[in-house]
Amino acid sequence: MKKKQQNATHKPAISVVIPLYNSEHEVKRLVKSLQKQSFDDFEALLVDDGSTDRTAESVIRATGRDKRFTLLRQENAGPGTARNTGLNAAHGEYVTFFDDDDTPDTKLLEHAYNMASRTQADIVIWQTRHQNMVNGKNYPSPDRWDPDAYPQVFDPHEYPDSLFGSFRNWPWDKLFRRRFLIDEGLRFPALYRSEDLAFTCSALACAHRIALLDEELYTYRFGDTTSSTQTLDRAPLDFIESCKLLRLFLEERNLWALYHDSYIQWVGLCVHVNLLGLNTPDAFIQAYRALHEGSLSELGLSEQDPTLFRSDAVADTIDAIEGKPPAEGAFSILHAEIVRMEQSRLQREMEFERIERDILGSRTYRTGKMLLTPARAIRKLNDMRVRHKKHGHRNQR
């Protein structure tokens, strides 16, 4: 794409907002990934959220005289407040939010902007991939949305039943029309964790046009134990607060009835996943007690039809929270048992998937010879899954 001249009055097409916290070792790679974009008409707003290392100095060295990059600094207040600082300073027609340790594809901004311009969408959503920071390997995203489930451009009010679960609450796989965010008064809550849930899901719910870009354009890197997504115990109640804010938004906008089922599915899953992700008994106790003593009801999850959760594991977690709480000394045992059961389930699923890949990738299957052999094997595999699921239920109960 042809580069545009930057000047003092120019309004960029896209503002890229990136919160930074102790990111001195990530900044150079991050800046280079933006400078390699095929689309030049952007501004990058890097918000140093009270880092205690040399993040600011690293930004200055990496960006040099590149006028597209602006360093903003604030006292440490969390990624939500940092993103709001960047959003308040943004001038772009569209805005996107990257994480400091991730990597955008070189054509991300170009393709996202072209889609937004062509469709006049409030939000553009693209596909992502995951990268393990320990071994460097890339994986298909487990959060990949189904391109066949929705039109390429759609009004979410016409497809409400699984909106949040389909497109999740990540801000880094989406481009937002800035005027839309301003008109709807959308801002991130001042939380250290799960701040993106209330913001992104609220935006999805009140948008009128969402466009889908079925291309893997962003690499989410995981495995860094210092990342906020890997340190859930620091603020174990934030996910509850964010879910409450989403419900409040839906009620205030008269959208609660429309998105009720999608909300219940997604927030129920959030409760389940966040409880599993808490590593210390103290953090687990805080979250469990808060949910048991009223927050579960405030979230709207109490006495729900369990089929709405679309997952037996989620339904069992909600049942356990609603039931009689364990004795003080049993919390750590309960937490360890929940984690153990989930790890066992995940290991079984991974083994099933490996067997299935071996079957479907076999020469016999590919060439069409002896078709009954892999078909029978797959049926046997499905029978194994059913037996394991029933067995797991009996153990959990």
C-alpha cells in the first residue's frame, strides 16, 4: 500500500493502542512488527503503565524519529486504565488494541482497514494463532470462530444466541470504529484482570455491523508466567466484577433479554475457567466465597437451566458453588481436586484428538482403501469418549 505523508494535522486511519508494563525486553520486537506493516497510515500509542524497569527508554530507542509512535506514561493502574489513556489520545478513524508480547501479521492493518472501509463495520474481527513462548511452536487458536456460522457482515442483534462465546472478549483480534466507541461511551473498567470482558462484550452487543475477516492475522503468545493472564491470583475477584459490569450494561441498554442465553453461556464458562486458573488456596477461597455468598446470583447464574451452559463441567462448577461451602480446612483440598479432575479431562481429550488425527491422516483413509477400518476406529473412539464422560461425571459427583 502506498505510504502517506505524516504531518501535524493528519488524522491517521488506525490508532494502535498498546499498554506496557515492564516490557523493556519486548518493545524492540513489538516496534519492528509495526514498522513492517504493509499499511503505513497508523499511529501507535504505547502507554507505559508505571513500569519499574527501562520500558520507557526502550521505547525511545526502538522508535527513534518515527513520528507514528507516541509514548504515554502514567502511574500503574492496570491494563484497562492504560488502554483508556491510549484511547483518549487516539486520532484514528479506527482503533485496535494489541498486547505488548504478541505479534501482528505484516498485512493485519491493511486487510482489517480495507474490510472496515468496504463494509462500514463498527467492528472487524480476524482469526488468530497461538505461539508457545517456551518452545516457539505455533498452534491453531482454540478460540477460532466458525466462518460458516455467520455471514461475513452481520448485525449481532439478529444472531444473539452465542455471540459472546463465538467471538470471545479479546480486544487484540478486533478493529473498532472509534466514533462508535465514543458514541456508545465504551471504556475499559479500571481492573487488573478481565478488564477486556466488559469492554469487548459490550461493544459486540451494541454494534450494528460486524465484519469477519477469515485470515490468521495475529499471533497470541502464551507461556509467560509474568503475563497478567498467567497471574490470576493477583486480582482473583476482577473477573467477577467485569462480568457484573457486562450484565449491568446489557440491562441499561435493554439488551439483557436478547443476549441472556449468550451471556449465561459465556459468563458461566468464565467462572469455571477462572476458578481453575487460580493457583493458590487463598485466591481460590476469595473467589469461591464471593460467588457463593451472593456474586453468583448477581451474575445471573443461580438456578439456571444447566443445559444453557452447554458444558457438563461448567454446570457442575455452578452446582458446587451453589451448594454448601466446604469447611475452612477443606478449601485447598477442594481446589486441588477440581484442578486434578480438569487436568485429567484435558489429557484424555488430547489423547483422543491425537488418535483421531492419526486415523484421519493415515494412508488408508486418504486413498479410500479399506474405508471400514478407520470408520470403525472412529466409532470406537466416540464410544470411548462417551464412556469417559460418564465415568468422569460419576467421579465428580
